[in-house]
Amino acid sequence: MVYSQRRSLKFRRLMLSLLLLTAWEAGSGQVHYLVREETKHGTFVGRIAQDLGLELAELVPRLFRVASKGRRDLLEVNLQNGILFVNSRIDREELCGRSAECSIHLEVIVDRPLQVFHVEVEVKDINDNPPRFFRQEQRLFILESRIADSRFPLEGASDMDIGTNAELRYKLNANEYFDLDVKTNEEETNLLELVLKKPVDREEKQEHRLLLIAIDGGKPELTGTVQLLINVLDANDNAPEFDKSVYNVRLLENAPNGTLVIKLNASDADEGINKEIVYLFSDLVLDNVKSKFAINSNNGEITVQGELDYEDCNLYEINIDAVDKSPFPLTGHCKVIVKLLDENDNTPEMVITSLSLPVQEDAPLGTVIALISLSDRDSGVNGQVTCTLSPHIPFKLVSTFKNYYSLVLDSALDRENKSNYILVVTARDRGSPSLWATASVSVEVADVNDNAPAFAQPEYTVFVKENNPPGSHIFAVSARDADAQENARVSYSLVERRVGERALSSYVSVHAESGKVYALQPLDHEELELLQFQVSARDAGVPPLGSNVTLQVFVLDENDNAPALLPPGAGGGDGAVSEVVARSVGAGHVVAKVRAVDADSGYNAWLSYELQPEANGERSPFRVGLYTGEISTTRALDEADLPRQRLLVLVKDHGEPALTATATVLLSLVESGQAPKASSRASVGALSAETALVDVNVYLIIAICAVSSLLVLTLLLYTALRCSAPPTEGACGPGKPTLVCSSAVESWSYSQQRRRRVCSGEGPPKTDLIAFSPSLPQGPISADNVSLKNLFHSNLSLSVSNIKYLIRSSIFSFYFK
């Protein structure tokens, strides 16, 4: 007879699962393929490159690769044509066991830029496993006294396939005593019972041999067989009976040893020893079940004696025999189905792969840093895992697939602010209490050349003494680059330009690595007072970035020029000043003037005049103005004075050390009547000098007024800033003001003496004395026109130089304060 078990309920559930799966795939946007198990090597699966939108030419340059959990050699991709094919034997039962769904999850990864695709390859079951019985022979003992319709449990077959391929029907070979009954319990497992159609007679036949055949629902059908050996026993009339034929028990996994599973109770209608019952595991119980449970033969209590793990096995079927103690025992049968309940006893597992480190600081938002896959061996809510990230900025987690996350860049990076991030990824299930696992990811930020070298200030002022030795170090510039390594390696160079007729590089040079500035030749204050140029700083990044700084090099004057005597008038010879003087002139009469200039500036160009004493020690009737160079009489001349007077005038500047020049003045003393021509010439010369001097005085007065106004404004501004600034101490603090007086011409000047550090990098701080040029003497213009002309010609250069030096010094003082 053939028995077929219809499973309409299971079929409806399977169809509902397939519909849900199809709807989920349509919304997930993932690539899905289907392949049958046991297909040959090289079997076409799909055009994966085309389906993912990738060009064939970019597969190799972008490092196309496929990653999967578990065995990695089942499927492979041909990089030449982008086809996914079967690489080795795929056994669905080995991959997924009896699970209704079986898929191979692939991660397709390409670089430049990093992209991750999820591909699901569903493995379709084929009918490649026949039904199998655990034993080749099943032995049963039946009393001849058993009545018709008595039932005896049989061990069913199992099929490793799924679906219709695993739907089994059974067939028993034709015989006159036994029939087969197949039932389905709540767990949708088959219960096979051998039904006695009519009583057996031991004396007629002691042993019956039957063949039980299991047939699956696949195409073609596969079968499995088992021999049933039935021994007919004599005696005992009543077999023990249980309350139920099937007991369903729910038990928490990880139940401790000794936990009571169930207490069975069987009864026997016989009397005496035939009523006493012993409880035993049936021969159908597998050894691994016996290792998990124990039964008390006296009272029928089944207890836990081994570790129960839901993830290893969640359902146990235990066949129990109740045997009486008769010499010819009878047996009652029942089945205990123990279903384990899942507990949250498995910590989520996390695997971090495809780390793209380090991350460029200019990486675009959304850049994938790492791939994270989660798993939990528990089921239900205990196996649902969520993933969180700490800290959240500047990264985030994006769910790309079921239990797959991508660590992506969420906001801009700046290596100069933070060069390394320690991220903590936490995977937490939804069990109660929940379990979690953490993993640390160190994300290093790679430098990009996004910072140009920066100087501390845009401009530097440098003071250098003139006549410096060639190649002397005058200053050092330094720029800082916030980048790292090559991007922070700074080199320096001059911004070339022309200084007059010469190139800047003929004056100064800068060391490419240290930034030290060197003067290549001696500098001359009289030739070049201010040298302004730029130094460029460039880093070694690609592309390089740079910035410039301006250097103002002021060449400080030194007393390296002696006073130079101006050429004498037409009457002189050999550089001497010759004048004719009437003996009738009175005291204080100007008879001649020594004119001299100094190419230096400031004190170094301030000249004073001294009359050298006579060799014989006599007192001379003449004197010379200390700052004017005018030679005048000290008394009225008389007959005793020699007719020819030779005067030596020492011209000296105020430098340290002072430099001098000597002028010779030759005076011829004549009587009053002998000097009319000379006087006439002097009058004509004085008249013409007066006319020229009037024009010059106008321009001089205008220039002095303008410069004085600028000076007063500068001093007022400097004083205001000085009063508002906090007091400073040290070598660069202000000194006491010095009053410089000139009693010989009744003039004075005021100078601010202060200590400043000369920025040439040489020697201790220097004290500079800044002075005004002496003012013109007051007096009647008619008497002093000639003297004023001579004073102007001799001191015009000195006055302009002193005024310029004073203005510049005031500006420098203001700058440094």
C-alpha cells in the first residue's frame, strides 16, 4: 500500500515566504541570482559586472574583488568578461542544512573610488538526497495475544532536501497481518505506526519480515528502505499504556543538569509482577539524545544531563518504552517531543573588513572607510542586531544590507585639527537583557597640502651697519607650515627684482633651508639707505603653496667720511682761502668763511670748526664760529698785527671716532685806502649773494615749515602711543632724553635718546643720539647777508640730512613701540 502525506499548510507558508522574499528584493535594490546545487564547474550564474553598472575595462584597474563568508571558492568572476560562474561544487545541504532559504551572500568591492555592492545568489535545491533510515533493520516484539488494531511505533526516514523533495510517503510490502498508518503531529513530523490487522499466532509463524519503503516527492523520485523484523512472543495479555501517545514539552536552552523535563506515567491492567513497569529509552533514540537526557527507570522522570544549545539543535524527539516485569514483558510506547526555547546567550559577532586607511583629509563626504558585517547565532529578537558608532562626528554608519553596515565620512576632515580618530563600533542585540560586542577602529587622517607656509608677521624691519663684511648674516626669516612631512618642508628664496641698475641677488641672498639672509657685499649708507625686498617661502607639496614676507633693511650710517672742504673763491690758490682785510674793521667783523661738507648723516655729518693756535703762542686777533665756519675779528686791528696772517682751521665732525680736515686761510691786512677794489668786489659779491640767498631762503623756509609740521604731528602721535602703551623694561626700554645745546650760535636741539636693539644680529644694543641741525643766528640782515649765504651753502646738506634722519628715526621709534 502507498501512503501520501499532504502538506497544504506547509506549502502555503512556503509560498508566503517566497512572496515576502520577492517583495523585499524588489525594494532592496540588490542584485539577486539563482543557481542550482550540484551544477558543474564553469556554469554561468550572471553578468555581474553589467548588472552592477561597471565597465569591463575598469574591473582590473579598480581592483574588482568578491568576498563572501565561509567558503570563498564556490563562485568566481571572470575579470575579462565580467561573468559570475560556479567555481566548485555547491552542496545546498552542506551550506544551509534543512533551512528553507539558502543563499550565498557576496560583497563585491571596487576601489577608486571605494564602492561596495551586495549580491545574493540563491541556491536552488535539487532532489539529490534519497530518504534515509537511521538503522538498516528495525526489530519489534509482539505478543501473540495482542488484539487486532494494536499499534507499534516505527522509526521514520529523513531526507536532507527541502520542500517537495523532502516530502516523504511510505509504502509497506503486501502482507496479511500488518498495515501502515502515517500521522502528522503539531511539529509537522511523520509518526509511523505498524497496525496489527489480525492477531498473529506464534505457533504458526514466529517471525515476520517486512520491507518499509520511503519515497520522496522529487523528480525523479528517490527511495530508501528498512527491514522490519517482527518476533512473536508468548504470554502477558496487557501492555503498559501511557496517558498520551505524544508529549510536547518546551524547555529553555542552557537548562542546568538535573532539570526535570517531564514525569511520565504509564499503567498496566495486569496484576502482580506483570503490573510493575520499567521506563526505558527506546532503541529508536539516538545516542546524541541519550547524552542530553536521562530517564529514571522507576518513576519515569526525564531530566537534563547535558548541555542544551538552541543553536545546535532546537528539537529533540525521545521515544520511551514502558516495559512490565513479566517473564514475557509487554511494552507501551510514547514519544516525548522537547522543543527548546531560545535564550539570549550569544554575543553578537562583528567583522570589520576592507579598511581604506589612511583617509585623505580632503576626502569627499560619503567616502566609505570600512565595511562591517554583524551576526548573532540567537534567533528571533535575540538575533536582531543593531550597530552604533561613537563618536558620531565626523563619521557615521550607513546600513547597506541586512546586518551589513558601511562606515562613511559624514563631515569634512582637517588633519591640522585632529590627525587620528579612535572609533568604537558597538553591536547590540535586542534580547533581554541585551548583549553587545565592541570593536575599535583607528582612523588615521592623511595630510593634504592645504596650508601655505605662514610668516609670523607680513613685514620685518632690519637695521644693518654699513661697511659690513661680505657674506655677513643680517637676519633670519622663518615660516611655519601646519601640514606634515613633505607638505611642511619649507624652502626660501628671493623674489628677484632690480635695485637701480643692479639685480637684488647681487646685494643679498637667502639660505634655502634655514631662511638666513646674508649681505653679499658691503653696504654703503651714502649709496643705499633702504633696501626693500621680499623673501618667498614654498613648501614641497604637490602642488606647492607659498607666501611672501617683506624685509626693509635700513643701512645705518657710520663715520666713514671725513669732512670735505668746498673749493675756495676766485682769489684762493692751492685750496687756501685768501681774503683782503682792511685794518680799519672793528671787532666782530666777518672777514672770511670756511666751507665744508660731510657725506655722512646725523652726528657724523655735524661739523664744528676750531682755530688752531699760533705756533709762537701769540693770541690771534681772529676767531672762527664753532658751527658756522665764519672767521671774524676779536678786536680792532692795529699796526702791530702782521700784514699777512695765515690761519689754520680744523674742521671736525661729531662721529666716533671723529674725522677731521684742515683749512688754510690767508688774510692780507691793508690800509683803508688800499682796499676799495676789494671792498667794491666784496660789495658786488655780497649784493649778488644776497639776491640769490633771498630766493633760496624762501624755499628753505617753506621746506623747514613743512618738515617741522610733519615732525610735530609725528611726535604728538608717538607721545600719545607712548603714554597709552604699558611700560616695558630691559635692553629695549627708553632712555632719558638728552638736551643738546649750541651756545656759540645760541641755538639748541632736543633729541629723544632711547635704547633699541639693532636688528642686524650683531653686538649689544646701541644708543643713538638724534639731533636737529643748529638754527640760524639772529641779527640784522644787512650785516649778515654774506654770513647767511655762507652758512646756507655750508650747512644745507647737513640740515637736510639731519632733518631726514630725524624724521626716519622718529618713524622707526614709533614702529618699534
